[in-house]
Amino acid sequence: MDLALTQGQEMLRRSAREFLEAECPTTLVRELEVSDIGYSSELWGRMAGLGWLGLALPVEHGGEGGNLIDQLVLAEEVGRALLPSPLLTSSILCGQLILKAGNSSQLSGFLPNLAQGKTIMSLALSEASGDFNPGQVSAVASPRDDGYAVSGAKTFVPYAVSADFFICVARNGDSQGLTLAIIEANSPRVTVTPLKSIANFSQAQVEFRDATVPRENILGVAGSGGKSLLQALEWATLVQCGEMVGRAQKILEMVVDYSKSRIQFGRPIGTFQAIQHQCADLRVAVDVAQTLTYRAACSLIEGLPCSEEIAIAKAAADEVSRLSTVTGHGIYAGISYTVEHDMQLYSARNKLAEANLGNTVYHIDRIARLMGL
């Protein structure tokens, strides 16, 4: 298995880093923390122009025809820059879900608009318990003469206040099968209530009250959406891992530079073994999480069974995320706990990412179940 990047992927990495360093400084990140929508619509449009929103979508549906490795390369740069945007939930998660479950009409109707940034979608999955497990879904899609009526409350729906459509995961009537329903956000039977969150991350509770869904807005076959949902979630989980790895890498670079210039007891703190050991441990953890993420991605691209590998990669990404937070605050010390210091921007987003798409406990439990334990 060759994990080396292609020339095109190296060019993507360089161009993305240059763009984000220029267009997404931490001053913008701070401004967006207090905005109503949590991201820059202008920057979103420019990302669409660069092809980022349709990076791994088929060319025939307005995408760039890239693969998962391309998205991981971009995700690492997004993580480094702390880029606030609906990229993960809209273009990647919902885009992959439509790609895997949708019919030709749905692919041609939704994917080009997602790739161009004209439409924002969000997956409505988690419910009152906050459990990420699709098996815990209690929302119901009830058959009607003209389609379906969806009822249920979803929590922690990302960028819900900006979404044009939700893909709601619901039980198919009284059965255990999952139905994937595309629901217009401006429907009178949909209520969006913003939730307070770390770093003012844009997420909300979304309540569906017999929301009408025409049959053409049901992805795939009603009651048979579980497989497609799992495939899209695994894809997005690896992209989330890439973002976390990129953020940890940036923190490592920051503290190494700081340890060279911070003088204590008459010499740079980087000369002390305690600091060196912390940096070395974080370096190893970053490399491990990155290798596991790319290895799982290669397996997924090749069509090999890799659910266990993906769960291992997310658990490792969670670990390096926590370690980078501890290391960053430990080396920067007291100043990093002030809101003016950039380290708190990184640690806040680390906490959000660790919980997103399943936390460590969820994925360790999943590893155990996949191993038959």
C-alpha cells in the first residue's frame, strides 16, 4: 500500500495552505465566532470557485472527480487554518450520501448545487441522547398517499441555521429500516433552535412535525438507507480525522517554534528534556494518526473491508487531538488560557472534533463489536 502523495496532491496541499494562510487568519476565525451563521459566505463562494466543495464528486455532476485522499489532503489544511465552514456536513457528508443512495434525478438535481456552493445541506442524525449511533434513531417517516410525513427531534445538527435542506434519518414507519428524507429547511413544519456551543460553533436542534416529504425526495428505497448512511459516515469520519491530524500538526509546529524563543533560566525552554519529550511524543502521535487515517482511506478506495480500520483511525485522531491540546497549553503555559491567545482557538475546535462523528468510546466499542467481542 503506497501512502505517498501524487504530484497533484502535493500541489493541492501547497495551494490550499497558501490560500488559507492569506484568506483565513485567526482574526477572521475570531470574527466568525460571533457571527450569526458561523462562516464567511464570501469565503465559501471562493472555495466553490477553487473546486473544493465538489472535490470528490463526479465530474458529470459538477465535481472535480477526485478521491478520498484528495479530500484528506485538503482536510489537513482546513484543520491547520481552523477554517469555519459547512464543508464537512454539506459538501462531504451529505454529498457522499446523495452520491451513494440517490437516483439519477437526485444526483443531477442536488450534487451540482452542492459543488457550486449554491445549496447547503446538513445531516440530521443525533437525537436527544446525543448518541451518534444510527441504531438509536427514533424519528419516524410515516407513509402517506403523496409521500411521507417525518416526525422527530434532532440535536447537534451542524450549520442548521444556514441549511437549505436537511437529510433526516428516520425509521420507516414501525420497521427497523432507516429512511433518508430530504426536507426543505424553510418548511413550516420544521423548527430550528440554535444551541449554545464551544467557540459558538453553529449547531441547532431541529424538530420535524409531520414534515411532508414527496417520494422523489426519499434517497434510495425507503427503509433501506442504513448501508448508504454507514458508507457516507465512514467517508466523512476519515475526512474528520484528516482535519484533526492537520490541526495537531500545526499545534506541534507552534510549540516547537515557541520553545526555541521562550527563554527561562537563561536559556530556551526547548533545551529542557521535559519540553523535548512532550514535543517528541506529539510528533509520534501525529504520525501514527496520520498513517492510520491514510491507510484506512486507501482500503476504502480499493473497496476492501475497512470499518475496523476507520474506527481505529478515529480513536487515534481523538487521542492526538487531546494530546495536542495538553501539550500546547502545557508548553505555552498560563498565557494560552487567555481568550486572546490562539491556542484556545485550537483547543476549542479539538473538543468539537473529538465528539463529532463518534467519540473515542463509541469507536472503541465499535472496534470490539467488529472483532466479535
